Amino acid sequence: MTGRWLELAGGVFARRYAELDLTVGLVVGAERALVIDTRGDGTQGAELARAVREVTALPLAVAITHGHFDHCFGTAGLLAEAGAGGGRTPVYAHHGCAGWLRDNIEPQRSHWVGYYRKRGDKESAAALAEAEVLLPDTPVEYEAEVDLGGRVATLLHPGRGHTDHDLAVHLPDCGVVFAGDLVEEGAPPAFEDADPLRWPDALDALLTLRPERVVPGHGEPVSAGFVAGQRAELITLAELCRGVLAGELAKSDVEAISPYPLSTTQMALSRI
Ligand SMILES: [Zn+2]
């Protein structure tokens, strides 16, 4: 079995994958369904489409949480397999996402094809090497409401954090927030494209929504308390980074007392 659906509230699903411990989402309204993230290549996107079609035949909209390949290289495969369902399928993302993605398709592709080849996973390497990457076509500046019929999904940019173009999805009717990689369960947050100083504020913005369940981009759905705990760690790290910027701390001091493993901390320090 490739993936498994978890129903978090009526018509609100997270789908979990062993591959990269990825988590995507599906929200079903009365007239339209919203898919949140599309997996990492055309084959994976098509698998997600078939799984979505087992849940709903409604026309789709897609929201991309950010431009990392595992969250959005599956869009073309998803749309081709799912069909339009009676109209154009809008692909929402933060307005900075399409440009960032355009510049980062090939660097991500070559890095991760290398990763899969090194693991001996030729199928994933080949699927990623050939993936047609569809750019999001419906930009969100700060916030947008998507009417799904009987329920509204709010797409919002909570500020710079995991990337400079993170987009979260809030369902006020059931208190679920899909946070993309702003929240990570089961592994430390990833800083490759992050803003370590501002990330805590982005989590503040999510916690202000008073969510009951938060769906991370990787790992199991979590509580607001978990997000507050991650925020506290990120505040500690941000304060340590500020100490380095002020000349009060050496990077080696930060590495010794950071709440995160060495490689994570070094990546964060490289971003300040
Ligand atoms: Zn990411």
C-alpha cells in the first residue's frame, strides 16, 4: 500500500506516505475538493489522483504549500490522471512560489535524482528525471478564500519560515490547519531555504488561528501544543542566531547548545 488516508474531520483528510514521511491533504466540500500538495513526481501525482478519486468525483482545486519538489512536482501527473472534472483546475500557491520554483526545478531535480540513485531506487530516480513540472497559476499574496461549497478554505501566508513563500491552509469550520513544512513531526525542521529568525513568527500566526489539529508536511498530524513546542525550540535557535549576528556567540557555541542536531543547526546558521 502506497499511502493511507486519515480522516481528521468530516471530509478533511491527510494522506500519509512512507516515502520521505510525506503528508498531503484533501478537503471535500459540496461542490469542489481541494488537494493540498501533489507529491514529488508524475507517477506519485497520478497515484494521489487515483486515491483522491476514490474519495470524491468533484472538480478539484490544488494548493501548493511551497516549492520543494516533494510537495509539488506531482502536479502535472495529478491533473492528467484526475481529469478536470468539469473545468479548469486552479493551482494556488504563494505569489513567490512560481518564480522560486522556476529557478529551482533543475537544481532540485539533479540533487534528488542523485539521492535516489545513491539509494539504488532507480524507479524514483527515473520518474523524477522525467517529471514535467507544472508551475502554480493562481497566486495568493497574503490570504485567499476558496469556496468549496458549504465550506471555505482559507489559504494564508504566515510570513517567512521554512521558505520565503510558505502557504498554509486553514479550515475554520473544523479547526484544521495544513501547515506544509512550517511544522515537521518526526524529524527536525529543515532549514535549506529557511529564515531562522522569522520562522517563530510564522508559527505564531498559525497558532493565532487556534487550530485543533495541525497537519505537517512530513509526519503525523499534531496538536497546537506540539506546534507551540516547536515554536519554543525555534525561538531558542533564533536567539542563538541573533547572538552570532551580534558577535556575542561563536557558531561553535550555538552548535553545542542548539535544540537541534548538528547538521540542522549548521544549516540554520548558514541562513543568517
Ligand atoms: Zn520543504
